[in-house]
Amino acid sequence: MVRSYRPDPLTVDQLDLLIDAAHRGPSAGNTRSLELLVLNGDSLSQYWDATLSESRRQSFPWPGLLCAPALLIPYMDPGRYVDRYAEPDKSRTGLGTSVDAWSVPYWWVDGGAAVENVLLTAAALGLGACFFGQFEHEAAVRDQFDVPKTFRAIGTIAVGHPDAETERQSVSSRRSRRPTVVTTHRGRWRNTDRS
């Protein structure tokens, strides 16, 4: 995850490739609920004004994140999944009754795949990207950009040209990955060390 960017804009082609990549992810029942809010230019300051108060900005540990020339916000509409799974070819699943019927809410799964596609495409284009949550700011972003209330934000993806000179690693990046020999169970689940 890159948290510091040069302000150089993305080309139209780069932005279009990122958008296309997001829409090529899987979609349960071919529901195709994903919609993207793409912010660049003047709309970037509107986003940061809605999510980061002036006082918080003074102590924000990643000021270079605010220089990202593009933000992509993937939105999913859970109701579309309910409607799709109420259709005759899917109704036997029982998932068309309500969002509560879903033991695994596939709008989050599909949205996560869209995010990963954007992150991988950014890397393939030689760009940096950072996915971060909106958490308590989701409603403020929705209101700022007139997003319908039926949609839920997966998070926000900053994309741009990395600024290696000002990049500061997060504490989380120092955590080591668990070895695949511990996290992979071949043929049968094995008890493994949880560390």
C-alpha cells in the first residue's frame, strides 16, 4: 500500500484501465451491483474536506496520501443481490428474502474482488495504490457526492505515482506474513500454531 504520491495526474487511459479492471471482477449471480465513484481534479478536495477535518489534517501521519491524483470508491447495493436471488433461477437458495438471509454477504466478496483488481492493475501500470476504509465517514462521503442511500462503500482506493522520498511505512507493514506451510491445509485441516 502506497501512502505518499506525487501530484502528477493519471492519464485518461490509465484511469480507464483501472475502471475496467474493477468491473471485470466476479459477481454472484451475475448481479453486477458494482458502481464506481471516480474522483480527480476539484472533487478530491471535496472528499478530503468531508473525511478529514482541518485539525485532524495537522496531525495526519500520511500527508502524502492527500496528494493522490485519483480516488476510486467502489459501491455495492445489497438490495440488488436480494432482488437477483428472488428471480426464478435463484429463488430456491432462499437468499431473495432479505439481506439477513445471506450467511456470506456476497456484495462484500464481489466488492473485495473489484478492489483487488484495481490494486493489481495499478501495480501492473507501475502506479501505487492504497485501499482504506471510510468507517465513520461513509455517510459524509455519500452526502457530499449524492450517492443513493441503498449503496454501501467498500472503502476508498487512492491511486497515483508513488513518491518514494516521502513514503512512510505503517506499523502494520512491519508485521510478518504467516508462512504458507502453516496457513495451507492440503487434503485435511491440520491444527497449526496461530502465531
